[in-house]
Amino acid sequence: MLTRRTALAFGAANLLTAALIFLGVFVALPARWWPVDTGAGVLVALELSSGLGLLRNARWAPRVAKVAGGVALALGLLVVTLLAVTASWLSGVYGPVGRGGAIVLVLVATLALPYVVVLPVVQLVWLRGRRADSTQALSPSESIGRRADSTQALSPSESIGEAKR
């Protein structure tokens, strides 16, 4: 199970991310386009539910946080990649005029990177070994001991003998 301090930190970070995505997409963008609105809406809902669940210390919160982190990472990598490719295209095709637009797109990608790429990676790595039923994963020494019991290493001569049979 997550420690209370970690759950509070991730919960607050997820709520902040949800608020920034909502403001960035639904308030700051002047035009509506359904792929952007749908992705942002799903991500805001996941981040909100994850954040509230982590702050309330709900049993389901780590599972929802993993889903929210995975979706945020996938969408974040897609958005940052598309912004970078579009910035390079604008700069290459339109020359000095396109460089102004490219600078804006690079700035947006740079501002989005911590919230939709770095935070989800940290969250997924942190939650990776946690199980939803509150049991801890095996420690490295326990897993090595179990692996050694279940398999036996063959010497080179034994493995050659097995191959000839």
C-alpha cells in the first residue's frame, strides 16, 4: 500500500494536472476539435478520480492511478511528438515566419512535458511493485531464493549430453 505521504503527493499532483489540462484545453484553446476534446476529457476524468481517490485513501485508488498514469503517458507522448513534428514542419516550410509558430509549439511541448510525461513515468514506476490487494511483492532476496529452488542450472557437459539424447 502507498504510504500516506506518497498518496497525498500523487493525489495533489493528479488534481493539479487535471486542472491544468482542463484550463489548457477547454479554456485556453479558441477552437473545439473532437479528438483533442475527447482525449483531454478522458484524461481530466481519470486524473480527477485518481487524485480524489488517493487523497481519500480509497482501496481502488492505486489501480485507477496506474490507469491514469498509463493513459496520461500515452497521450502525453503523442501530444509532445505531434507538437515537435509540427514545429519542425512549420519552421522548414515557412522559414522565418514559421519559426515564430515553431517557438510557440516548442514552448507548449516544454510546458506539457512535466505533467503528461515525467509525472506519469514517476507514478507508474512508483506504483509498479504495488499490488491492489495491499500485499507486498517479493523482495529481491525472496524471489532469487524461489527461482533457485524451481530451476537447476546444468553444467555445459550435462547440457551437451541432454542435447545428444
